[in-house]
Amino acid sequence: MALLPRKDVVIVGYGAAAGPVSLELARAGQSVVALEAGAHRTAATDFHRGSLDTLRWRTRREMIDGRRMALTFRNAQSEVAAPWNGIYAMASTVGGSSVHWSGQSWRFYADDFRVKSALEERYGRSGRLAHLRADHAALEDWPITYDEVEPFYEKVEYALGIGGWPGNLGGRIRPVHPHEGNPYEAPRKRDFPYRPLRDNATDLVFREGALARGLQPFHVPTGVSMDGAWASTEGVRRPGCTYCSFCTGFGCWNDSKTSTLSALLPAAQQLPHFELRPHCYVTRINHRDGRAVSVSYRNENGVEHEQPGDVFILGAYSFQNVRLLLHSGIDGNGQIGKYFINRATTNLHAIFGHRLLNGWNGPSVQRQGVDDYNGENAMEQKLQLPPEQFFVRGAFIGSPSQRVPLESYDLHPPDVPSWGAAYKRFMSENLNRYMGLQLLTEAMPYEDCTLDLDPNYSDEYGMPYCRVTRSVKQNERRMAHFIWDRAKELVEAAGATKVWGERSATAIASSTHDLGGARMGTDPTKSATNRYGQLWSTPNLFVTGGALMPSLGGHNPTQTIWMLSYWLADALLQRKVRLDDSMAYT
Amino acid sequence: MKPTRRTLLKLVGAGAAAVVLTQLDARAPLPAPGARLVALTPHEAAMVEAIGARIWPGSPSDPGAREAGTVRYIDLALAGALAEHLDTYRRALRELDAASRAQHRAPFAALDDSEQDALLGALSLGHLASVREGPAFFGLVRTHTLEGLFADPLHGGNRDLAGWRAVGYPGPFYAIGPDEQQRSDESELPYRSLDDL
């Protein structure tokens, strides 16, 4: 095994989570190496000519390395898990899943950070939370507040470039555009640096339906540039979006979509102390006496290397961070792998017989949505429900585009056969009149929903697969029914002539929002890390990314992942943490 | 009754017969000009093509999977990205053909449409006991046929953009304007493939 020169900071993975912290630390003069398992694909070499190819990137998932997709799945702790290969996130490439994300970019609600307290305040005395207790829900407040992290959310918006209409600017609701912006967003001190994408036909129809239902639709904030006039605080100027339909699941052909690759790496590469090493697959964290001393990795030829350092930051995907910790014998008092959360899936399909939508005609993130049923925004309505239908939290409902035929051939209703003349007729007549809604349910963490090492499956280096145990329970089932019915009302108000879908909630291994597993907290007996992601058990070892999050939120998590990475960088640079004592932060 | 090669010859004048036959003779595979099979045997390819033609049927005025050359996509993919499925294809096609010979005393590709539909329906529901993993195999052929229909022609199928034309998808584009994005009239946009960009 080759022993390499020591670095100040060793970062495992170079995706969304690793981008900000590696840039900030290298800029402060620390020697930083980022070890990325994937290849270094770029717009110039991989995402340009010939890359608008759905078969290549979406169907065959070229950016997702099958050897690294080491997941098994089961619904209950008593079951034997089976390999699961339906993953659409976890890209193995420089920039990670931020390269092929959709670009929907949000701040979490202020109450998301105190989700347990907020629910106790609203419902604690009424007995409405009994079903959560019965199912052993493991809700906990985050160890940080929205006010503390607000500056870091803003930093993401200006360093990576997030466009939107302000919904709440210092308490003023929709102060810039009276009919645009999420009126429920947490108060922001500063407007977005630019506006979101335009609306296409699908968005306009969705908007009509939402307004007819008395809701407050808005174009979702996007990490996709509206035009090329704006330059980030990192000095990166990205061209404007051209509205091609090759966005979610793709690297962007013109870099108009922000990512760790397109927005942060150009700045990092200017720094003498930053080194990016692609094709390096970390297989073990070597530790002694409660301190990490090095990581072992395989390069693209399978040759093992050992990289020593002073500070170690795990910035890979949630599954991989947890798997690596457990495989390295770091179980954090049994807290590593607990409280895994992802979306309970449910779906709604609609046909607009009298309206051509041409759902293929823009990126997925060109999307209107409503937050009227998200968080506790629909509390009054929910309190009218009979107790056996009551649920907490809610869902974002949106209208994605990017409906190309290669990804749409299974979108026919159950009364249409799946092959033959009737199938062909239905697809020919209706594909351009189709709208499928995004229902972003906020599922709960539970005591029995976990990540651990699978005892039966391991990869070519002997690393056991990450075993996902996840089920939906009463709250998810009730939420799915309620949200599905509201979404149906919305599309019918917009003129849908046929509506169908899966009204029940289903658990899957990966919903692309796969959070928890190394929960941040205030109590070492109930969490894996402190408020900065510093492991209680191993103070020079940090986790950043979705694995830290105690709750799922009703919004896409990527902006919060970037925010937590800036939050960690600040803690290290301002010496808010001590590398010999994870209890000693200021 | 379906037109056969014989009845067609009777129906049309001799001069037009050759043209009509190349378009309508549903029993002859239609490989792309100059294309050679790389994974499947000619007999297997004829079966895969016949199955595709029942999944997404076609006619001269309304091309289907056969006319779109999805068998070419599948043949290439089974030699490359989908090679892991070649053994399944080989075994299941052999078993399906045996079931066809047992029921109809004819190979599958020679059956008429309704006979093929009946066999495929039984296959997809797991009612053909002689084909192991019948529903899984049918799901595989269906998926691969539709991939061949809707993937860019550079992968071997979707000939003349027949798959995209059938559903009104104009193909990839680098940029699109607001009027095109918001329009609701039924006129078709120009069709193009990656090769045209």
C-alpha cells in the first residue's frame, strides 16, 4: 500500500456536500485533498455534442457506477434485504449528484429546524400526535436554528447562483412580484440574485388550476441561470438556460445549471492548496484511540493507497458515508445508521384532453408549485379531519416537465393495456396532453428505519452493501391520501379530463432525498454528531451532507446540504470546534 | 382475413407488387440497409421483430416497432449494454417458439396477428408453462422494444424517427423559445435527431 504525503484536510467524495467546505478551507491556506470515486466529466468533454441522449444518461444511468450502487432494501428489521438497483441519485462523478440534480433549490422552513417543538406546541395538548408515538416516530429538533444558518443559505444563493422570486423578504410577503414567490418561505434578508425560469404550457395550466382552488402558486426557485448576465460571488459567470429537456439526470451541456462542478470547482482549482483526485474510491477510515489517522482508497487500477491527514470530512452520499463509518468500525455508540428518512412515494397522472401541454418541452425544474399543503400551512384544514385521518406536516406539489417519450412509456392508466394497438393509440393521442405531478411528501423518521451493513452482500473490495430498512406508517399513509386528493382537485380545476395514480404511500430504498443515518444533535446518546457534523466519538472526523439531517422537510434538500457545508467550514475556520473534543464547541 | 403474400399479389398489379411487398410483407425482417445481426440469429431476430410488431403495431401509413427497426436496436444492445440478457432472450425465444409449434404447428414468426397476440398475452401473464420466467421475459422485450422505438436513432432503432413521430415528440433541441414552449396549437414542430443538431 502506497503511503501518501499528509494533508491538513482529507475530504471523502466531491459532490454537493464537499464543494463549499473544501473550497473555503483551501482558500484559508489549508492543504485539502478531495477523493472522488467518479470520473471528472465536464461540459466540454462529456455533456456537450451528442449528450442530449436520454438512453445514455437516464435509462442506462452512465453517471451512476453500478459497482458503487451497493444497496439492499427491506421494509422491516425482521426481513432479509434484497439488492436494490433503482437509484437515480448518487452520481459517481466529480460534482456528485449536484451535477445531475433537477435544480430545485430551497431554504428549509424555520420550523423545520425545530420540527418536534413546533408540533408539540401546535398539537401536543390535543392528543393528535398519538399515532406518531404508536409508530415510534423519532422526531427531534435540529441542533441549529434557522436564524443561525440564514447567512449560509444566502451564501449558497450567491456563490452557487439560485434564482427565484422572493416570497418573504424580511417579513414582507411577495414584495417584488405580487403574484410570484413562495409566500410561505422562511424570511430572507436578501433577495435572490436572479429570477427563476419562465413558465411553459404545463406551468401555465398548473397555475390556472391552483388559482382556481384559491392557492398561491409560484415558480420554484432554481439553480439554473435565467440569463448569462449574472456572475457569482466566486467570479463564475454561467450562461443562461436554453430550456432543453436534458436536465435532471444529465450534466448540463452549457453549464447554466449550478453544481459543485460548474460553480465551485472553477474557484477551487485556482487555489494552490486544493487538490482533486478523481477515480479514488475510499474503502476505510483508519483510526486509533478515538482519532482518524488516514483513509485507504483504491485508484482506478484498483491499487490501494493510504492518505493521512489531520482533519477528515465525509462528504459522500448519505448511504456511502454511513457505510464507510460502519465498515471502518466507527459506530458512534450505536447512533450511526439510525433515523434514516426519505420520501414516501405516491404519484398522480392527468390527461388534459382539450389542451396541448407538450410536456417534453423544457427542463424538469421549469416548474410551478404550491406550498399551501406543505409543513403546517394547511393546519386549519387538517384539524377538520377525523382523528383517524389526521397527520402532521405535508407536501410540496409541483408540475415538472422533461417528459420525453423514452421516460414516459409506462405512464398509461390501468384501464389501458400496456401493449398492442390500444396502448399505441392511447400514447399517440395523449402523451402531449399529459401532466404528472410531483408530490414531495415529508415522511417521518422512525426508530426502526435504519441503515446498516448487509450481512449477505459485499462489493469487490469486501465492503458490505448498505442495507436500507424503511417503511411507511400511519402518518405517511394519511398524508399521501390527503395530498393526492388535493392534487386531484387542482388538476381537475385546471381542466384535466382523466386522472389516475397511486394514492397510497410506498416506501423505497432511495427517493433521491435520502437523509439521516448520522444525525446531528445535542446529546451524544441520541445523535451521531454535534451541531457542526463533528463525530462525538472521533473529534477530528466530520460528516457533512444529508446524513446529518434530523428531519426530511417538504422541499428538495440540496441547498441545505450546501448550506451545512458552509456552516461546517465556518466552524472550522472560526475555531468554533476543537479537534480534540467534540463537546467543546462554542 | 389478413392479406398474405399470395392474396396481395392477386390484389395489386404486378408493377406495384414489389413496392407493396417490401412494405407489407409482415413475415420478413426489415433490417436497416446493410445492417448485419451481431447478437441474435436471423430466426431469433425475426421472432423479436414479430413480438415488437405486436407490442407497438404498425401499418404503412402508421409505422410501428417493425418499421422503426427496433430489432436492430435490440440486436446491437444485446451485444453491448444489455449483453447480460442475451441468454434469457435465447432461452425464452426457443421456449416460446416451441410453444408455438406445439399449439399451431408453425414457428411463432409465421403465426397471424391474433395467434401471436394470444401467445404473447399468455406469456405476459405467466400462463405459458413451457416458458420459464415468461412474464419477466415479456417485460424485458417490451422495455427494449420501447427503448428502440423512443431512443435516439444513433442507438439503432427509431428509424425515420417513427417512434417520436407517433407520439408527437420532435426530438432533441439545444434551445427553445417562449412562444414554442407555451403554444397550444396542434401544428407539428420539425422532427430531428441528435445527428441533425
